[in-house]
Amino acid sequence: MSQFAMKELSLPAQFLVNTMDASTDPIAQFHAWMADASASEPNDPNAMSVATVTADGQPSVRILLLKGVENGAFQFFTNYESRKAGELVNGKAALCFHWKTLRRQVRVVGPVEKVPAAASDAYFGVRQRGSQIGAHASLQSQPLASRDVLVQAVADVEARYAEQDVPRPENWGGYQVIPSEIEFWLDQPYRLHDRFVFTRAGNGWQMQRLYP
């Protein structure tokens, strides 16, 4: 037997979601599932995989934290000179949320763009001071000679802004994925999972159930 073989589990009735029971608004459905995850997940319910692709077609993925859904767009923040930012110049990204305790997953696909500078300023302003300092000190994704170099860079930034607020670096800010497709996945017994996908249709959405 494979070391990965697992016993099939039946789910409580409250986890059984039918298409007709689902919201016709995928953003509202996402908020409902995120609220459930916030109440059940032990750590970082807003953690998500962010998938990008290089200019030569090489996929790349990493875990980031969703920082908000504004006007239907999924927002996250990073260094604009990081590897992921370099791969986002093609204007496309995919997100994936997985909530193990709920046995649920959400996929989001769509164009990506930078958020307005005012939105980046607003979020940077509420970050912990240590994270603000780190945004200045870290040359994200660049080669680092040693941990000591990073520690010294942090100390230098701390000294520079010792008596003042830490401003947002020009090379740090937000992106937003504007979904063209949102898929909801719910674990069901015997791998007959429940899947329904929303795709953009003009100013609204079209919903379709999928085979598992």
C-alpha cells in the first residue's frame, strides 16, 4: 500500500454545498468561506499560493498573505524589485487558498496590476515597525553574502529613522489580481468532490458545476 494512502472520510452534512445553495456572487462566497477559515484555521487563514510565470514560460509559485479584497480584486504587497514582481510584468497571476480544517480550496485567475500608491501608503502605515524597517533593509530575492549583512542593514535603517516614522520605500507596494475566474472546491467522500467555477460574463458572472 502506498505510504500516502489514507482512509476515506465522510463529511458532516453542514459541509455539503450544492450549486443551488451557493451564492451567485463569487466574491460574497469567498468572504463567507474566508470567515469560516478565520474561525477554524490555526494559522494564517489568509495564506495563499501566488503563481506566476517567467518570460520563458517557467512557472513559479510561493506563499503570500492576502491583505484584502477591494472592489472584487485580491490584494497583496511585496517588493517591486523581487523575483515575483519581475514575473508579474506580464500582467497575469493565479492564486490558490487551501483550508485544511474545512477541506476547502479556492482558485483565482486573472490579470494583475499595481494598486494605487495611496493604497500602498495606507497599508504600509499600519504594518508593524519592524516589518517597515525590513522592507527597507531587504533587497528581496537578491543574493545575500551572509546573515550578518542583513542584520547590519536592519540596524542601519533603524538608526536612520530612529526619531521618525518609517516611510514606504518607493520599490515596495501592492498588487491586485482582478479575477476573471474563481473556482470553489469542497472535499467529498470517495474523491467525488464538489467543484463550481465562476467566469466573467460582462458585468456579472456565469457559474458552472464541474466534474471532480
